Amino acid sequence: MSLIANVLIGIVALLHIGFLILEMFLWDHPIGRKTFKMTPEYSKASASLAANQGLYNGFLAAGLIWGLVIDNFAVKAFFLICVLTAGIYGGITAKRSILYMQALPGLLGLIVLFLSK
């Protein structure tokens, strides 16, 4: 069960690295505009906000990877709770799909992590 938890945590970390790339580097690019269904004007105007958000996603990924490297339950749990909280908030305030893309993987990782303890 511990292996499954670590695999799920790794997937969540990779998702957040992907979010970082999309938000920091591809937001005002055709790939980012298509992914988030934005006009060039909107993506240009909101690029600095998206980059800031991407940086936070990078911190979440770094924390999850750190937890995996040092194999520390508390670190893994803390960062999964952060992912889950951010995903719920984003799903309520920004876009419902964030619940499925961020909160759900974080919740699954957290459940399996606790089951493996």
C-alpha cells in the first residue's frame, strides 16, 4: 500500500509540475490559450497572475517530491492537504474542473497514504 501511495504522490507532483509549466511559461502562448480557452488579450493581461499561481504549484510539487525523497509521512500528508485545499478553493472560486484535476488526485493520494500507515 505504501508503494501505491508513493506512486499517487508522484503523479500529483507531476501534475503540479505540469500546472507550473502551463501557468508560468505557456499561459500567453497558443497552447496555454487553447488549454484555458482564453483570448490573446486575456492571456496577456493575466499572465503575471498566472505565473504567480504557477509558482505556488511548483512549491506544492517540490514539497511532495521532498516528502518522497525523505520518505516522511508528515511531509507527504501536509503537502497533500495543501493540494486538496487549493483544489477545493480553486474548484469553488475559479473553475469546477480544478476539483477533478487537482483536488481529487490529492484526496486519493491522502486516503491511500493514511491507509498505508
